[in-house]
Amino acid sequence: MFKTGLTPVFFYVHKKFIERMICMQITKTEFRKYDKGGNLKGFCRVVFDDCFAIETRLIQGKNGVFVSLPVYTNKEGKHRNTAYPLTKEMRNTIVEAVLKAYKEA
């Protein structure tokens, strides 16, 4: 089963501990304002655990500003998410960090 020949050890770990251990933390945000008109307010780099970064965009919509996560546009013009949170909590954390960086910029 294991190529190393080691015997697997199974133990109980509280689910909340695992979630906190696995979930990446935002360690830095850098907001760059875009003052050339239009709905685009700026770009924000969100860094996780000082080792992974995504570029987000802050856009003025009909109902206020919203954070646009990275997307890829294919040959047919359809948008595909390239980096996105899997939980509502992580999405809210990213949005709050971007909005805070925007207000401080």
C-alpha cells in the first residue's frame, strides 16, 4: 500500500483544527487604483501564506462595488474561473481584505 514500507497511523483530530490548519491565511494585500474612468476601480494582489498570490479587480456595479476574481476567457468568449475559493467563508475573507485595502489606498 505505501511504497515507503511505513505502517500508517490513524488518529482522531478535531475537524475545526484541520480546517484552520489547511485553510490559507491572507498575509498581504496590495491595492493599485485605476483612475482612467469606467467601472474599474483598481487591482488588488492578495497574498496567501507569503507563498501564493492572486490578482483581483474591484469593479463598480449597479449595486455597489464588487470583487472580480481571476478568470480566463476561452476562444468562444466564455469566462472560466482560474482561482476561486471553495467556501463562502473564504470568499468573504478575500472580499473583506480587498475592500479594506481599497479604502486604505
